[in-house]
Amino acid sequence: MATPQALVIDDSRAMRLILGDLLNQLGYETHEAGDGQQAISLLEEDQTIPTLALVDWNMPVMNGLDFIKAVREKTCYTDMKLLVVTSEAEVGHMVEALTAGADEYLMKPFSSEALASKLEMLGLRHA
Amino acid sequence: MSEIHPENYSHLRNLLCERIAVHLPDDKAYLAEARLHNLAREHTHGDINALIEKACNDTGDELRCQLVEAMAINETYFFRDPIFNESFIDHMIPNLMTLRRKERSLKIWSAACSTGQEPYSIAMLLEDRFPELKDWDVQIIASDFSRKSLAKAQSGRYGLTEMNRGLPARFMALYFEQIDLEWQLKPQIRDKVSFQTINLVQQWPEDLPTFDIVLLRNVLLYFSIADRNLVLSKMRHQSRHDGYLLLGAAESLEKSSGFKPVSASKYGSFYQPS
């Protein structure tokens, strides 16, 4: 079975490394982008559509919410699960993200267990 | 961290066995050292041996209760395992709604509810997926031996780590409000659960009703065979003949238990009185 792909979108390099590491441990091959626009360019360049994208909320150039809206406008990304990973913990943000098409929401800081639990909730396989 | 003297470890093991029927193995002293650390800091300047001695010699029972509570396993989280989807939504609730359509009543018992995530998960699920139950008499009773866990459960207030584990974002948005760094369950869900202090290996309240569904997940595995049989025999009397008993993933029952398996998955097993 092919290794599942995950795209980590976060303007913090440290957070991208942490998430990348955790996802590798869960059996994912990861790709990184520092903002929503960069993530869209990556998706357009790449032939493979990731199973999952982890999306930060506050980022320069294009924030997480705009990325979610842009991705959900295109039918080719319908199957890609979008997990918002953010320190924005207000219910209002959650509602906005879910309404825009995010599948789940994980608040920072989080444990590896919490990430695994969200993947399970999304019906995604992990090691 | 101080090391527990063998005689103090033995006192602790006896206390746990006597109070909550939990049998702590010989080689788990390190667990006690880790779990009693905070209580020892509070009462005996971090000295765990002094804490156990103080509890044993205490004329009152308070410190012994705190010791047992600190040693208890409180592992729980919202919607623990997808068993909720498999068993509740697809099977149990629809089936019971047909069986109880005349009396329009459902009684559910979360028998070792710890800090409340299990009964609240059920309450959220019923509210979200079964709006037709609005006119029914639905009782969700949640119990635990630990007063500390029950106080937290009753408050319906959870921190970030608890909110991140198992709770779908949609339910978080629908049923919680943020208060500073914590999340408060809204009354529409909180009020659906009533809490009681019940120690499963001691006398149960006489007014406890008979239940349609009992959740006894990841509890029996800590008991001796004798205690397990005792609890199951009482549970058999507390269950409706066509009701359900849910156990954890690592648990199963023998034929002699008075329950027969209805279905099993990797997330848990459910049984009915035989």
C-alpha cells in the first residue's frame, strides 16, 4: 500500500518540524508549506493529492481560512481531509473553519495522542 | 522522589484492595511513587512513606480516601473509541427505541464515569443524533467511587488536553463555551446527566433503577475473579432483560457471567443478560 501523504502548512518552521515528525511516526510522508499560497502552488505542481493537510490559522500571504475556502472550491480536492491546527481556540473560529469546509480542529499545544485521535476521527489510517 | 518501603507498599495494596477491589501487583511500587507524588507534596513535604504512614494512622478517613483516589486510574476521554458510533447509533438506541416505544423511557448508566467524558459523550450523541428522544424520559446516571473525579465531572468544565482528545470539533462548537483557558459544557447537555457516588464493590443505592444500557468499560479487568463475579451478578439484577452491557476492548465475559455476547468489535464488546 502506498505511503499516505500529508501536507503541513504552518508559518513556524519549528511547528512544521514537530508536526512532520509526529506524522512520520504515524506512517505519513510529509510535505511542507509556510503559508496558504505556497501550499496551493505545491498542490498545483504535484501530481499526488495528499490524504491530509494540516492547516495553521494565522499565516502571512494567505491564512488558513482562505486556504480552506480556496481548496474546497475545487472538486479535485474533495477527498483531502483538512485538519486545522491552531492556537486560536475560540468557538467562533472553529465554527468559521468548519463552515468553510475544514474537517476537524486541533488546538495548540497538543499531544501526539491528540493528533492521533483526530486522525482516527477523520477515518484516516495511521501506524 | 522517595522510594516506598515494602511494608508501606503492602499497606497501600491492602487499602486499595479493601476499598476499590483493585489488586496492585508486587512490582508496581513505581506506579504508586508517581501517583502519590502530588499528595505527598501537599501533606508530608513530598515524603511518600510518611504519607502512607500518616494515612494509616489517621483517626479520620479523609486521607485514606484521598490516597485511594490518587491511586485510581482515571483514564477517559470523549467518545472513547468509535464504539459509540457502532453500538449506540447503529444498534442499541434504534433497537431500544422500538422496544420501548410505548413506555418512552430509556435509562443509561455510566458505571465508572471518572471525570465525566463518557456520560457527556452519550448525552451529546443522543441530543445530536436522536432528536426524537426529546419527548422521552431519558435518564443518564453516571457514577464513580471517587468524589474528586465526580466533582470535576459535575462541573462539566474541561481543559485543552481533554478537549483535544476524542471530541469532534462540531460538538465542541455546539455544546461548549470557552471560559478563560477552559471549556464549559452548556446546561442543555450537562443537565441531562445526574451523578452519584457509587463504589461498585460496596453496597449500591437501593433506589438505583434497572437500566437499558450499562457502560462498564475498562473496569472489570482490574478486579479479582471473585469481585468481578460479584459485580456482574449485581449488574445482572440491575439490567433490563433486553438491555445491554458494554465492556472495554480488552474485556470479555464467560458464559457463566449471566450475560451473552451480542456483538464484538476491536473497540469493545456488548452483551445482554442471558
